[in-house]
Amino acid sequence: MSFIKANLITKKRIDVFVFTSMGKPDNLFFKLFKDDCNQMSIKIAKQVSTNESYIYSLEMEDEFEFGHSYSLCMTDFPMVSVDISNAVNFPDFDEQFYYSGDDLGAIYTKKCTKFAVWAPLASEVTLKIESKNGFDFIKMERTENGVYRVTVDGNMLNAKYHYLVTNSGVTRESNDPYGKGVTCNSEYSAVVDFESLLKNQRYEPSTKINNYVDAVIYETNVRDFTEDKNTDIVHKGKYLGFVEEGKKTKGGHPAGIDYLKYLGITHVQLNPICDFDNVIDNDVPKKYNWGYDPLSYFSLEGCYSSDPENPSSRLNEFSTLVEKLHKNNIRTIVDVVYNHVFEYATSYYEKIVPNYYFRRRRTGQIARASGCGNDVASERLMVRKLIKDSAKYLIKYYNIDGLRFDLMGLLDVDTINELVKECKDIKNDLIFYGEGWNMGMELPFEKKACSENHSLMPNIGFFNDTYRDVIKGPTSRDRINQKGFINGNLDYSDSMIYALNGCIKDCCFKARFDDANQSINYAECHDNNTLFDKLLESNSEESKETLLRRVSLTNDIISISIGIPFYHMGQEIGLSKDGLDNTYNITKVNNMSWELVDERWEMVQHFKESISIRKMLHFTKFHTLKEIEENINIERWNNGVLCIEVKNKKNSQKPHQ
């Protein structure tokens, strides 16, 4: 048994690892070939041996050249390809191969389509593209900074394509990392006319958003919001169904977009709509997934399309969703998952540039802080560019109004700040926020985009888990019986004062944020149990009516708190998930219950009034510490009563409560 492996270590050094039971060969020699035909000068600089293994460090006379294949021949052993994937760790790799252009992917016109893919390690890239006779295979030309290009003449709209990328002697077939279109079930990338989206009619919401605290955010899911049978929505679970107007529940109440408009919320936050795995586009009932198994950061999810077989349909349908919401004075925030992909080994990124896109531990293993086994290395320049380009694409071409970052603490501060700046150059009233948990050990703490580093990211909001745990008690399953303020635990009264101030003022705890625009105040989101399910556990002795009153009171408190109010779909009616707290792949249980909307319509009306009151109260727009200290005083009275005293704008000597 024998095995030989050759790895490029520096631009002039190759290490050869030999494992054999045959013993060290006589007349030992090495031969190195570039592109299988040009022999290169090489010598043994160092060798180490054990019982059945040998390590040879070989020194090349000339520096390694990217864009070529290298093969090594050793005495009595077959020729092997030199693995060059370690080159991504060379100190000057990012500087040498960073590409700043905006033409990666497939750029379509009726006369031709231009393809460009960044593959700096590759010795060869071939475009496989659909044609009348099946597929054509067209060799691409290597150009500046490791970008391979080719132009295909003719109208290629909706044509399927792949890249065949050869790295270290191995050829793998892949979708396009910058592909804006994808076929049914993500089998192929597809050529789409994304530039035509800019020609679609656009609407400007009538309500101005000057600060994040002007927003009222309602989190939902394209499929969950309309899939329930108890409405007359036609395109249930689809982009188009989300914005069908004039639709009703069986009880005659507004459904779908009319319901959102009735509530008075300003922003809808959608669970991921970029292409993800673990669903079946053309057989939706078979599988369910929230969308946190990302495949692409540019192409859209097909299971929400009314015609997933047509790659162009989902682009126009999602564009319609955004603009119809705008026409009804509602903005759209998209949940983006830039911290990991579904499976790194089979991802487009790993196939095209091995070892580059994913963060690794000191041991060389893939970092796993995301819980998905592949943390994206946002600090690398071309990964940072990928993330920023994705965000700018979604904002420019779909006219969305903000981003919610999944597990943002795994990304780096520079990437987030640059993204915000460049996106706001496109559209200035955007909202950016994310999950700021401090996760993983691979990034230095000071580089993490976590809430502890909020001062480094003044234009970013963070989910305020302190607020969440104070208002309803701990969320974790093992502490679900523990009560917070709304559950009746008055020991949380002082903490609630801290939370009402948006956690930007020293009270019982040190200030957590510099500005209330950074505090996303919430009691429930798609993760974990619902507020009503939490109350069922912590206050099990109480009647359903009492629990629902606690739900409405929670929503009221959020609405008058300093900071950004955030509500999860169904929170306004005390929606339950049957006590389950991790329902990312469980169908139906996540659905909006339109039957419950009819049954609890008074709660819907109460929620609407609560939002309306927030909009009328001037103090809810305060966000700086100076404004709050000068104008607001919150006191604790007896029996858990908290009093918010606000100085009247017209007469600062006459406070109101």
C-alpha cells in the first residue's frame, strides 16, 4: 500500500508526503511538470522519515505561477497533481487577487451574455451552457486578478449553465456564486435579465423614516403568512399571494397585505428569500424550511414562485411583492444569512475556490460556531465583497428597505460597516440590524460584529435579548417556567425600567447601547417558543383569557418603549406553536392562523390601537441619551406599576404621564 500527496507551501516550496510499506525507493528522484509538458527545475531541500512515511520539502528554482496545473512524479510512484489550495493563505493572496469589478456572474443582453467568475486557483474553467442540442462546453479565458471570462452570442435568456472548474487537477461542476437566476430546485444557474427589474414601476412609501425608532417591524414568512386555508387568497404561500389585495378571512376580516395595512406596521421583515435548500420548489407540501440553509446570496427561492420552472418568474414576483407593499405604505426588510451556507464541501464557493470562503480553526478544521459546520470567513477581501455585493444587489434591483443579519456576531465589524455605508449610498432610509451574539473564537473579539462592539457600529441595531428576558423571563427550554415582568415577577420592575429606556441609560445595569436606534425591543421572534406558549408554561394556573391579556399588555409595553418595536407574526393574537421551540422544518405549525384572527379580532384591534398610539407619542421617537435624560423619567410605584413621565414639548414645565 502506497500513498503520495504533494502540497504547495510557499510560492517556491512543495512538500511531498509519502506513505508506503514498500520502503524508501532506490535512485530517488522528483520531476515537476507545469501544464503536463514543461519540466521545472526542482531539488530536495529537506527530508524527514519514520517507519512507513517520508516527508520531502522540494524547492523550485522559479516561483509558482497561478493559472497553471502542476504535476509531480516521484521514483516508482504514479504522477500526482500538486494541491495548491493552501495558496489562499499566502500573505499577499488577497492583495494579489482582489477584484473590485461589478461584472461577476452572467450579464445578459438580447444580443449576448457575458460570463465572469472569480477562480484564482484554477488552471482551467469551462462554461457549460444549455443549447439547442443539449449543452455546449466553452473554454473561458483567464484575465486580471484570477477572473475567467467568456461571451456567448445570441439571446440566452433563461438558459441553464454551470462552470467546470479545475483546481489542483480536480474538475468540479458548480452553479455560479454570483448567479442572479437559478432553475427549479437549484439544479443549474440560469441567465436572467435582472437589469429589467429597474424598469418596473416603483412606489415610495408615504411615511418617512428618519430614524430606526420610527419603524414598527413585523416579522413573517412568505409561505407561513398566507398558506392557511381560512382565507380566499389564491396564490397561497407565494410571493404573489403575500400581496393579493381585497382578500378576506372566512369571518370577513382583512387578510394578507390588507391585514398588514390594517395593523399599521411600517416594516415587514421576511425570513430568507434568497435561494435555500431543504425544500422542493415544484412539490412544496413535501418539505418545509424557514430558509436558513442558504445556497445562494443572489438568486431567489423558487418554492415561493408561482412558476418555479421559469427562472425569471421569481425575480418579477418578488419585485411585485416589494412594490405592492410600498404602495400600501409598508417597507420590506430581508433576513440574510451571510454567516454560513448549507454544506460547505458541496457549496459553489468551495468548488470554485477551495479553502478560501470558510473560516478555520487553528487545527485546520472548519469553524462551527454557526452550528452548521461552516462559518463564512467575512474578513477575507473577496468574501467581504461577495457579502456587500449581495446586499447592494438586493437593495438596488428589488428596492428593499433594510437587512436583518442572521448570527451577525460571526461576521466582522469592517464588513458590516462598509456594507452599511455602500448600501446607504444607494438608498438613505435603510434599516440594518441583526443577532449580535458573541460567537466563536476564530475572530478576535474586537473584530466581531457583536452587540458588545456596538460602539464600533453606530448604524446597526441589535436584537435586545436583555429586553426579551426581562419582559417575559428566560427563553431557554430548561428555564421556561421562570417568570419575567409581564408574567407577574415584580422583582423585574427595576430591570423593566432599564428596558423601557432602550437599555441606553445606566439604571440597575450598565448601559448596553449608545443610542436607542440600536435596540430592537422584542418578546418573541421566529426562534424559540411563542410568547403565548411561554405564558402557558410559566403561568399555567391562569385562564386562557388572562394569558391573552398578558400577551396584549406585552405588546403595549413594547409599543411605548424607547427603541425599535419588533413583533413576530401572530404575536398580536397570542399564536401558539403547540409548545415547540425549534420549528424550522415543521410544516403548518408556523402558519398564521386566520381562523384565530377571526376568533380574537378584539386583540387585533387592540394591537392596531397600540401601534397607533406609539406613532402619536412624541417621546417614542427619542433615541439619544441626552433627549431621554432631559425629557423622560420612569418611576416605580407600588404593585408593579411603572410610571413614564414625559415633559410636554410645548411647555417643559408641565409633564404628562
